[in-house]
Amino acid sequence: MTLHDVLTALPLDDLKLIAATLGLQPTLVSRARLIREIPIWMFEPGVLESCLDRLKPEEQDLLLAVLLTGDRGYSPSPHLPYERGLTDRLYTLLSHGLIVGRRGPARTPEYVAPGDIRDALTGYLNRRAAGRLAASVRPPRTDETDSLSFIRDLFSFLSALRVEPARLTDHEVLFKRAQEHLFDRFEVRESLPASTVRPYPDPFTLMMTYCQTRRLVYTEDSRLRCSSAFEQWLHLPTTEKLDDLLAFWYTMSQRWSPRATSLLGVLQVCLDLDGIDIESLTRLVVACTPGLPSQPAVLARERTVVIDDLRELAWLGLLRLYGGEASGPTAVTFTPCGRAVLGNRSWAEEGLWAERFIVQPNYEMIVPRTLNLAVRDELERLADLIAVDRALTYRISKESIYRAGDDGVSGEAIVAFLRRHSEKPVPQNVEYSIREWGAHYGQVYFLDVFLLMTVDADLARHIRAHPVLSSYIRGEVAPHALIVERHQCRELMDALKKAGYMPKSQVIGMEAERATVHLPFSRERFADAWSRHRPERVTPPVIGMDECLPGVRLRQWFRSGGADAAHLQRASELQYLSPKQTQELLELAIHRDQTMLIDYSTGNRGRSTLQVIRPSRIDKTRGTPYVEAYCPWDHQTRAFKIANIKAIRITDDTDGQDG
């Protein structure tokens, strides 16, 4: 939606107001000329910059909040108490043509910036915001490989479940001993302060929630098991793993508060900063989040919540908190991978992951924590993890070689793998033992025998002599018990029926095989989660200022104070509104299934009566709008002429929100 499209949809009064605010000639009264001349003037060099320079800081913050929402639109949530002066700031931005109003869900107004001026506005405000958010203390130098510890611990968690599924209680919770066994494999063990309101209070629970959401694990026979989707996740590039983790975090956090959208949007503004001051970050996040007034009490509460959000993003490896050891972190910085994911930038992983480790004569291997996950996955199949410190320690044993043999890995294949990834020659005793253990594997085995039984030996001899049936017989264990192939059971049964025999249709002692369904790994990109719309959502039409800010023109004209958009806010007394505003409030009440109190004129309009109504629909087929509503006092449904409703007030809210 370009600026020209927006102006075309606006009424003439709004076009004149924008032209007067921008300083265009007052002789421009033609609608066509206004639509043509306003974009030409706004795209003149320096015009947009001068408009932004004239805005107050809080108006610039509001414009940034609108820009961060992109095409989704900024909705001030009219059922929440407005921050004082919000309507005045919206009026200023609307009168400059920097934003435009649309009719959003439930007929509530939302605001968006025209697409062709969005980049210029974003660049200016991003530079201004970045200057305010820069931290005075530079971040300390750290080992950047630690930022991927969550990815590595997630691999350790899934790899452990693949080898030994974890037992669950009756309440689908891991037993304490199973948890401790998993924790021993992790690099990082940290807890979030008790002030958090998140559904995942620690990194492990966040990891569990992610795996369940992405179907990387499933429950079967009271055990938590690793699904086949683990293989798909394992071979994703690191940036895509982090991208999906961020998409998961954003989707989960957005259910609690729109603060997640504001926080990620503000962080994207600061991608090129070395450090970000958390106090300034909190103020800007509050300013960009609808329904959060910039008051000291709110800022103090939100600072704690924002730090919790930042700490969760730090767990994922995208951010790093620093400063203020005693009083909590005071600044935050991006990790290289976090800057790449949040900024949708390329990131070279060369040198990030190690490919080699050390094999020692005592059958232990010293493995760097940054070993390539695909290589570590092969190593997990043939060795046991025994210690996690600055490096990982694995040990090869007869039992681990036995487990590798069950996976189809021979002793020679294990030796070849170690030679390929060992920094030094593999010790001879280790090679010799692996070959010996591998050679012993499979010398004793079980044979799955499937028997065709007959009631007597003569019947079995007839089957063995049959020209067609004899090809299915592999031997005998008794005169009346013939060995056949299990997979040919149904085929042989049909052949016996055609040959005139009447075999039983059921196989005695054989249970029906349970089909294990492994759901595929349904990954989503952070960019997709960021810009996702509901499938049924269409772009709302542009509306004029009188519709998106009712009554604001009169307030500006008479320089009078008062509540912002009063007819859409909580009212303790009856409100005297115009028929248009009354209809708008009725439509909102219908959408939210609310009860209303009205002062309704009867007869010659000299008399009126109070009525409690629950409106059901607006009828516009009678020439003038009527509202059909149920009257609890009269126990009947009536139609009320909207023009005769003198005053109105919402009395309750079944959704638990203020009317």
C-alpha cells in the first residue's frame, strides 16, 4: 500500500489537513491535485527528515512502534486503558501523513505506515534509537563457541533418549533419576529467577517444550523416546537450528504478551551496536508495546520481565548479558550467530566446529565440545560419554562395540572412523581390541523360525510333494512341522486355499504388529513466525481520521482536554454519543457478546427510558440502522432505532476485559 493509494482512500478533509501540516499552498483545494501534489512534496529531499525532526521524542517512539509492526498494523487495543496523550500523538502522525488508520478486527482501529516511505522512516528512527540504546561499557571478550551450548545440550538430550528412552511417571513427568542422568550430559545448568512468569522456568524445560512442539520426542509405553525427526534436525545448518529455536520462542512468548514483537523489533534496530543498555532498551520496548504506559511503576516491572526475555534468548545462544554482577545485568550484546539470525545475514561456519579428537591407549577419547554434531552422532553409536567438562570424555568398551554391531557397524568400519577423525595415529591396542570385539559379534545368533503345522505326517508329506507348495518349504523340525518363510505366510495361505486345503486364517501365537508412527519434524523459520497472518485475514480498508480517532477534530479545534476516544474506553456513567459512534460501540459489544445500558427515547423523543440490552446484530435494511437486542428486564427480543439511543454504557464483559 503506497502513499498514493492511502491518499486516494482518504476523505477530502484529511487531505487538506495533511497538506496544511506539511506547509503546502492553501490554494490546493482540488482532491485530485492534493492526491498528486502531497506525494511529490513528501519525496522532496529533506522533507521527511524535517517532519521527523519536528516530532516530539514520544511521537517518534510511537512512529517506531508502528513501523516495527510492518504490514500487520499497530493496534492500541481499545479495550485496555490508553496511555495519556496517545490519541494526540496518533493525531500528529496522521496529520503529517506518516501513518494511516485502518479498520482492524472487531472494528477497532489499527495504524500502519505507507510502504513506499517506510524504509526512509525506519532508517532515520533506527539511527536515532541506536544512539539512545548504546551501552557505555563494551562487552568483555568471551569464547563465542559457548553460545552454541544449548544446541549441543539439545543434541545430548536427544542422543541419550535414542539410546535409552527415559521413564515417565503417571503424570507424564520424567523420574528424578532419569532427569539426573540427562543433566550429567549437559554443559550448562542454570535456573531462571523466581520472578519469571514464563511456562518454562529453566533451560531444560524450555528444551523439553521445544522438542515436544517440534515432535522431536514422543511418548510410548510410559517412556520418552527420540523420534525419527532427530535425523532431519541433526543435519540442518546451525543458523537454521537457531532460526527455528527463535521462531519457537517468539510463538510461545507472543501468547503471553505483544512485548515479544516489540523486543525483537527493537533488537533488530540495534544489530550493529557492540552493547545495548538494558534500561534504555526497556523504555523503548514499553513505548513500542500497545497498552503499556510509560510510568515508573510499569518501567520497574517491565525491566524484570525484559531481562527474563533476554535471558531466555541468551540461553538459545543469540544474546549475551553482562555488567552489574550484584544488581543483575545492565547491558546485552549479540553473539555472532544471534546477529546473523536476527538480521537475516549470512554467517560462515567454517572453523566453528571441530572435526578431530584424541584417541588414548586407555580406550578413552578426549573430544572438544565443539565437535561437529554429525561426527559426534557417529561417535555416540560406538562409545559411551563418561565425563563433561571443558572437553568431553568418551570410552570405548566391549559393550559399546556390541551396541555398534546392533546398529550394523563392523569393527573395521569403527577403526576406519577413528583413523579418519583422530589427531594422532590410533593406538595399536585399541585397534586390536576393536577388531577382536567386532569379529566376535554375531558368531552366536537367533533364527526366527516360522512353522507350518499339520495334524499328521501324511498331510505334511503331501504338501512337500505338491509342485506349487513345495517351493515354499525350507525344511522340517518334525514330520508334521515344516519350516517356511515368515514374510511368505499370507502368500502360502492363498496357495493352500487354491490347492484345496483349508488352512486356519489366524496365525496361532502371533500378535498383530503395532505400527510405530514417527511424526516428521515440522520446522518453521523465524521470519515466517514474525510475519505470519491468519489465513482468513485480508488487508483492511483505509479509514479517515474521524473513524479511527472519533471526536479528535473537535478537541483540536477547541483546544479542549478530555479522554482519548472516550466512546471506546471504560465508562462509569452513560456516554452521550453521536449515532455513528453509538453504532460503532454496539458493533464492538456484539463482537464481544457484552451487555449494555442505554437511555432510549420513546414516542416524541421528549420521554426516554433506561433499558439493559444484549445486542445481537445491526439491521440496516430499514433505511436507518436498528439494533436487534435481547432485553433481560422484559425477557424478549426487540429492535431499537440507533438514532433514538441518547446515551449508552457497556455494563459487563464476558471475556474478562474492560469495555
